[in-house]
Amino acid sequence: MEARLLLLAVLLGGLQLSAARALPAGEKALEVCLLTPVAREEAPGLVQALTPVADPTLFARGQFEDIRLERGNALLWSRQARIGEPLEGPQAWPLAPLLPGEHVLLRLRPLGAGPADYASIELIGGSAVNMRRQSQLRQALGSDPAAWLKSVNAALQGSRPDEALALLFDVRGPASPELNVLRREVHDQACGSAIVTPDPAIP
């Protein structure tokens, strides 16, 4: 139990609030809690996430009307909620794998937000060496829950919480009671109260 609580504390310590200005000037910035990729506010209105994997799972707390990936003025991919069925939970990466240093804009419109009100996070592909290592690691882990949890621990011991969270919430990761409890606790405790929509349970 003590080891699990320590793991949880370290994970949450590496997770920061992802906030992006999405409303007209003079109004409060729209904020979302992005669990993975881990994002940081680099400057007012500029939130970036350097992803250690080429095909990151997209997972923000809350419910959403619309999720988009854009580059410049081009819409690369979008998913819209159906009536009565808001988008929530982890979303598998829908595009070709990111290249090292490649930039893609993730835009999230929370449930109940206006049609033009999006939180924006700039996703950036990590180094070629790191992304290759992460791809090889996931192939080696297979579907062994103990191996996945061991790798989460190894990333934390190496002071790489971004990699630990990417592993923990990877849509390809296996289910197990221990992993699921840790996922639930990180989800429920992440980002404090800075959630703009009611907090749903993970399916």
C-alpha cells in the first residue's frame, strides 16, 4: 500500500494543469485537465505537451462536445459527440505517428462550451531516440500487467513522469486490479478542482 501511494504521489507531482485561452479577450481562460500527454503552460495562452511516444493516447478529464487535431489552418481529424453521448475517456491516436519535433494542435471543446470555445494544446513529437525506445518498450511489454506496472515504476525512478503517465493511460495497456486502481486514483486526483465540466467516472 505504501509503495502504491508513493507511486501515486510521484505521478501527480508530474502532472500539471493544462490551461489554454479559448475565450475572447477579457474573459476567463478555458481550462481542461489533460492527463496525457502531460502539458505545461509555457507562457500565458501557450500550452505545450512534448510527447514521448509517436502515437500518444489523448486523455482529458471531463466530457467534451468536440475533439480536433489541426495543423495551421488545416483540420487533420475531428470527433464530435452524438446527442446525449459526450466524448470522454482515453482516445486512441487517430493519425499517422508523430515525427520527432512535429507539431500538431489538439483542440478540446468541453460539454456546454460555446461553438467556438476550445482549449488548445500544442503537441510536439519528442526526440527520435526516445520515441523509438518507447515503441520498442511497448512491443516488449505485450499484455503482461506486471510488466507494464514495472515499467511505470522504472520511468518514475528515472524521473520521467511524462513517460510513466503515457504508459499508465496507454489505450494498448492491459487491465489489472492494481493498474486500474492507480489509473482511477490519478484520474480522480489530478489537477485539483480546475475542471470546467462535471467530473465523470471513467468507463
